[in-house]
Amino acid sequence: MPAAPTVTLLSGGGGGAKLAEGLARAVEDLTVVANTGDDAVIYGLSISPDLDTVMYTLAGLINRATGWGVDGDTFATLGALGRLGADTWFTLGDQDLATHVRRTALLRAGARLSEVTAELTAALGVRARLLPMTDDRVATQVETDAGLLPFQEYFVARRHRDAVRSVVLDGVEQAAPAPGVLEALAADVVVLGPSNPFLSIGPILAVPGVRAALAATSARRVGVSPIVGGQALKGPAAAMLEALGHEVSALGVARLYEGLLDVLVIDEQDAALAPAIRALGMDVVVTRTVLGGAEDRERLAHELLAAA
């Protein structure tokens, strides 16, 4: 009987977290490397949105209606902050706040983000290994006609309505991969999740050493297109592809990942693009990539593993 595969997923929040859930149900040995370019200090607390979305999803705590935060959370603290004059544009529930209070306390005591993440996931019973892309500060900033915006201001406060001219990853040149990240890219299978190529996967690949390790790995590399039928299921990925001069399609995504993938998984709606994607040197799997519940997510995970 063949050995169970080791699998590493590169992920943002949203679609990447959903795929993480499916993979966690399908394999025993899963590592998720999450984007931390979105991290910010808000209300004086260290917030790691993508790490937390993956963590809550794998712990079975995620609010499935919103795709972020804790299911059934209350917002009494946020309401009190508003009464005290705080600008409460960034919504955090009471249970979610507890995560950030604990993270902030551990970081201030000298722990690294990877150590804090390991402690939080263990406390919540997460079996998969969750790694930040780096322990160092990397801040995603978005150049728009309104100026250079911090990511959370662009994405949450302004609801990503500004046209994007470029993405700046402040501090990435000085960053190092978090402990275990490069080793994780030597898994049997490495998956690039259906996350925004510029805002979620891009920052991970920009950490020095990560892109080169992915290009050189002997792992089977499988990606999932976040664009279905010329549209993003959620978020600004489609608008960013267009604004930055790329084709808004699964083929446009494939061109961004050329040389980094062995297989690209695309939705049934995009089957006609398969020959052009294969011409880039990738195999193509055509299936249903719009994910529903846990069983649907596990189905896609098994199809990815079969393709690999």
C-alpha cells in the first residue's frame, strides 16, 4: 500500500481556507502556509486575518455566512469601543478579539508569530500544521488613484472599490521564510489555493527563497484557478487582473504561475481554455471548483490529489 502523501497548501483566506478544510479531511499530513501581508495592528492588537480564517475554518469555528470570524460571535466589545469614540470600521467579534489579545500578549513577550500560531492552533484542536509565510513584518500596500493605501484600508474600509495600479510589499526584501516553510515545499504535493494571485499567493512567493524553492521542488505542484467564467467568486481578483494588464480568465491565472505549476485545476465553465493552458506546459484538470459544504470541499481535495 503506498504511503499517504504529505501535502502543503499555500493559502490566503476565503477560497484557500475552504480548500484547506477539504484537504484536512482527505489527508493526514497537511501543512498550510498562509499569507501575512494582510496583517495589521488594529485597536492596538496584532491581527492576522488570513491565518485566523484558516485556523477558524480548520477548527470548525468559522462563520460560514461571512467567511471570516467566529460562528455565533457577539459584538459587545466593538459596540463599547464605538461608544468611547473609536472608529469601528474593522469588525471584530468578542471571541475573535480574544484570539488577538492572546496573540498580542505572546508577541510582546518575545514569541515569534510562527510560535504563537502553533500555540493558538493547538489550543483550538487544529490537527494540520499552520505556518505564517514569515515571522518578519511584511505589509501589503495597494497603489490606487487615491494614493498608496494600507491593505486593510483598501480592502475593508474602502471595500476594494479603488482601481489598483500596483501592489507594494513593504519589508518583503528583508523578510525570511518562517521556520518550516521551505521544508514544507518539499512535500509530495504542493497546492496553490484558489486565492488572489496578487494579494494572497503573491506575497508568499515574494518572501526571499520561496519562489525559488517552489520552482525547484520535486513535489507535484497543483494550482486551483480563483477565476471562474471570467469572474472572481469573491473579492477583487478579477478587477486586479484587468487593471494590471492580464487576461481575466483561468488562462490569465495560468500565465501568472507559468513555471511554478505542473497542473492547473479549472472550472467546467472554462473547459475551452484547457488547450491554451496546456500550451504553457501545464496539465489541466477540468472539474467543478465552486465549493459548497465540507463534503464538496473534500471532493475537490481528492480530485487534486488524484491529479497529482
